[in-house]
Amino acid sequence: MDRKPTDVLAEEHRIIEKVLKSVAILIKKLESGNDVDLAELKNITEFMTVFGDKCHQGKEETELFPLLQMKETSIKECPLAILINEHDKLRMLVRNLSTAVISYEHKDISARKTLVTCFRGLLDVYSDHFWKEENVLFPMTNKILNDDEQEYLEKRFAAVEKEIGADTHYRYKELADVIEEKTIEL
């Protein structure tokens, strides 16, 4: 098997990182007192909700983590509870972001500060989280799962995407590109 399920997850990290680069630019704009495009904020919130959580974290929590727990091998090297806790933090940040976007739309003066707080939180959590997954979880996974388990996981990942929507991966990769392009234009 040339391309492993962890390669898919790492590729998804790169897609999420595109959006996070835009988030960093928006933080600077907000902190300097400039307005940001409401549609851009809504796109980022949708992307993080559907692609970041349901698609990416969904694959990890519903498919990868349970499979690793069944293996009961080397789990002490990568405590899944920490990663799940970080997923929960990310969900909370995205929920708060969604609320802040609504407040920003209604011209609430506190929304700007809340947006910055949420964006900074996303940058902080994702940065550390991706490192743990790519340097600990993914290598461990590839070491302890045999080829049959890797193929099973690949099929289960496809099922997660199909459940969300057959073209989810493609649509949100395209949305990440749109977010990146729009932010650069700002």
C-alpha cells in the first residue's frame, strides 16, 4: 500500500493549514482596526465545522482511534485522550467563532476581540495538535497496523466522507483555496 490512511490525514492538515494562514492574516487586520469580510468569516467557520471537525477529526475519532484502542499496543506512547481533548477544544473554539461571526455581523463592538481570541486559539491548538499527530500518532499507527487494517481504515475513511457528502473532500479543498485567495487579496 503506497498511500496510507495517515497520508490522507496529513494531506488534510495541509488543507487546514491554508485556512489557518488566512486566519493569521485576519488577526492582523482585526487588531489594526480594519474590517474583515463577513463572507470570509462565514467561509472559515463553515470550513472548520465541516472539514476540520466532521471530516478530519471525524475520521480520527470514529475510525482511527477506536482501531488503535483495539490494538492496545504502544498507546502509552500517544495518549489518545489528549488528542480527543484537543479536538474538543477546537470544537469549542469553532462554536465560539460562529457566535462571534454573528455578533460581528450585527456590529457588536466586542465581536472583533472575540474573533481574535478564537482565531489565536485555533492557531495555537492546531499547531501543537498537528505536530503530535504527524510525529507521534501517524508513525505509531503505520508501525502497528498491518496492511489489512490499513485497507480497512482507508475504506472507513471513505465511508465517513460519503456520509458527510460524496464530494466533501473536493469541495472543502476548493473552499480552502478560495479562502486563501480572498485573504491574500484583502
